[in-house]
Amino acid sequence: MHATGSFHTRENNFDFLRFFAAALVLFAHCYALVGRNGDEPLTVLTGYEKGGGIAVGIFFVISGYLITASYLNSRSRSSFLLKRALRIFPALLVAVMLTTFVLGPLVTSRALDSYLASPKTWDYLKNLMLLTQYELPGVFSHNVYPDVVNGSLWTLPLEVLMYMGVMALGLVGFLRRGLIFLPIAGLAVGHFWALDRFGIESFFIEHIFKLGLLYYSGAALYLYRDAIPWRGWIAALLFASLLMTFQTFVGSVLYCIALPYLVIYLAYAPLPWVSRFGKHGDFSYGLYIYAFPFQQLTMYLLGPDTGIATLALVSFVPTLILAVASWHLIEAPAMKLKRLFAAPAQPGRAAPSSEG
């Protein structure tokens, strides 16, 4: 029996943690969208990580843990890839099409024929191929945070890259105890030393190392889930150590160690009310991919003097409604197709309730 619950039960807190992370992204983005990026509380508190970055880190730890489980329990590599595609692309397709052909024409400063004729309109559809595009012609061009229609989509190419990494590690035999620490060590060296040493300033490359370190730490925790001591006092000690090392380089290193442990510890903590949080659906993905456009729309409608609390409250409700609709009409039907490609459950293996 796991000290915080059982790994061999489908009852866990992943749905709540993902929803919390998605809501934290929405809240953290409010500061940038009203022009107060430097005031974001977790940025000020930690000195090394934004609230949105912590939320994305939570997502990547969870995904690393659950996608490793998915790969090891898939019937084949093709079934693994198909399951991942069914989770990412159906909701993304609807989000991109609604943004391009409903939201864009309604708020663009251009005439409709000019909007539709612009190459930027059609370039925005490249988001469906995970080639991140932020702009639509004349859309939110006069907002406090101008031109960016959906600033959350940049993580999706990285998420899919991590899926490919899990499969690659599986193919070369590194997705196992002992060997999993080799890619983790490489990512740590890159993140904490090599990128700065060689003057690499690419946003994408920096986040491959940073988020990859969290992602594959999550994978390692899955592989060692029955060997790691999961104790409340360890979680409390790690959390207290984080608090004491804010604003330091040591804190940024400890963060990459502590966050994965804390996330998975909380995921299996015996909290009955929290474990039933997702009984009506997992709305985190929809909340994540729809929040930014709704926040920008709120700023567009209410004006540049809109406060953080107003922006958060006014944009959260319609975003959640759309996320609920997305789950029931798009994501859940796709999830049913996913189960056709899952391997039969094997005794003694972890059985998380969803794969993220």
C-alpha cells in the first residue's frame, strides 16, 4: 500500500491537479494581459519562475508520469501515437477553427474580405500542425498585450515532442529503472549549465531542457513508483526547503527536484473529495486552450483599464462553459476511441484514471 494511497487503484487526484494548473495559467496570464507582468505574485515570490510556468511544470510532470504508463501499457507504438493524437488534436482543431473563423471575423479591425484574404489568417491554421502562430490580422491589435490571440499554444509542440521522446527512450531501452537517469542528467546539464555556457537563447530550446527535465522526472517517478518512500514529512520538508530558497539559484535547482515529488505525492494523497473532482469530466485541456482568447476578448470589450480580478472572473466563466462543452462533445468521444487501443490491464501495474 502506498503511503499516500495505492498506485494500483484508479482513484487519484490527477483531474483536480490538472484543473488547478489550468486555472493558475489563466490567473497568471491576467497580469501580462493588463500590463502588469512584473507584478505576478509567484514571479515576485520565487524570483525564478512565473505562476504560469509552475502550472505548466505541473502539467508536464503529470504528463511524464502518465504518458510513460500509457506507452508501457500500449499494444504497439502505433496505438500509443494514435491515442496521443486523439487526445491533443480534436479539441485543438475546434479551438483553432473557432478562433480563426468565428472570433477573428467578429473582432478584427479589418474588413471581412481583407481579413480572409490575409496570409496571416491562413498561417494561423498552422497551429493544427503544431507550428505555433500567435497573430490574426487586426485581431486584438489595440489590446494592452497586442496581437497575440492565444499565447498558450506554444506548449503543445513541446508536449508532443515529449511524447516522441518517451517512445524514443522506449525504443533504445532507456525507459527503465537506472537508465532513465541518463537523459534526465543530460537535460539537467543543459538547463543549468550548457545553454548559458554556449550562449543559447532560443525560447523553444530553453524550454525543451527545462520542461523536459520535469517531464522525464515524472517518467522516472512512474518507473520507481513502488520503490520511492512517499511520506508526508518528505513532502513537507521539500516544500519548506523551496520556501527557504526562493530568490536563489539553489532554489531553482531544488524546484526541479521538489516539484515532481510534490505533484505525484499529491496525486495519490487519500483525499476522497478531491479524488472525485473529475467525476463529471476533465475540463483542464479545454480551460487551457480556450482561456487566453477569452481573456483577450474580455480586454477588448472592457478596455485597458480592466483590473486583474475583473479579467479573471469575467473570462473564467465563459472559458469554463466552453471547456465543459469541449469535454462532452469532443474530448470524451475521442477518449472512448482511445480505449480501443489500450492494452488489457495487467495485475500489479499502476492504473491511473486518465493519461492527460
